[in-house]
Amino acid sequence: MERLHALQRAILGRFPSLDANIVTNAQTLLVWKLKSEVKNGINFLADFNFVFQLHQEDAFTCKLVTFHGRTLNTAIFRIQEAETLPSDIIETVEEYVKGFNVCHGVNKQNVSPSEHLVECFNDDYVARSFKCRFKIPGGEGNPVVCDECQKIIDPEKLEPVVITRVADGSTLRNIKVEPSEVPFYNEFCKCKKPSRSFTFNQ
């Protein structure tokens, strides 16, 4: 058990924005990002967790697991020196701390007849591709839907939108267009009920 405590100290010492808890009867250390550090995704709960499990005296597995238990990747490592993390584990946890997003899925009303999953995402029901990547790049301006889930959207089911064009810096003009004519429409409104109004410079 001391090995798990040493691992916990090593992780929290290097990454103070994380939190961790040892599950004694499972020989497991759970690590997650404090929700105040998460900008979007699942309300109140962590979008991803690290599960570190002790298998032998100094052998661990590290799994990145989604909020509903899907394992995205697994690494096996040993700690050679007390409270010293291997470089590849440091890089993996650093990526998590810097931030990546969870795929939000797409509006289930807008999907094609192809096979897909339907699940709860916060208080909404969303559709996901069976090949959903779940983990997508973080940061403002990045899509909130992975490329695999984008493929199950049926463009024919997306409703027209009203665009407010700003012409000559002052004149406002409303026109109704199809979603395919709005280059950023799909990136803007895939997981929630689509907004009907956009404003940009003509």
C-alpha cells in the first residue's frame, strides 16, 4: 500500500491541480482534474479519470478512462526510484492537465440512419458513433465533436438558420440560408439544439 501512497505523493507533488484517492481493497489510485479546472463537458463530474493499479511490488498500469468507464488507453510502467514518475507517464498526465475535451456527441435528431449509440450527456440525449474518439483537443475554437461523430450527421436534417450580415460596418440584413452554406454551422451547434442566429462581417 505504501507504493500507492508514494505514487499519489509523486503525482500530486508534480501536478497540484489534480486530486486523487486510494481505493484500498482494489489496490488502485484514482486521479482526476478538479472540476473548477474543467471548462466544459460533464457537469460537476470529471470528464476523464486516471486509474493507476498496483499489480506487483513496483509494477503499475495507468488507464485513461471516460466518465462512463470507457478505457481509452493503457500504459504499463515501473517506479525505479521512490516517488519518481517515468517520463512517458509525466507526458501523459501533463497532456491531461493542460486540457483536452470530451466529445459532446451530436443532436440525436440530426443523425443519419446509420448505426450509432444514444446516451445521456448531462441532461440531454445525444448520439455517438460507435467509433467515437471521446478525447478531442481542448482550447477555445476547437470543435466539441470528434471527427467520427461528425460523420453520422445527416445534413438534410439540419434546419435552416438566419444570418445577420453586417454590411459596410452599419447596415444589418437578415437572410435565411441552408446549413451547408454556413461554413462554421456544423462546428457551432452539433451537440445542443442549433442556434438560429449568427453575426459576422460581410
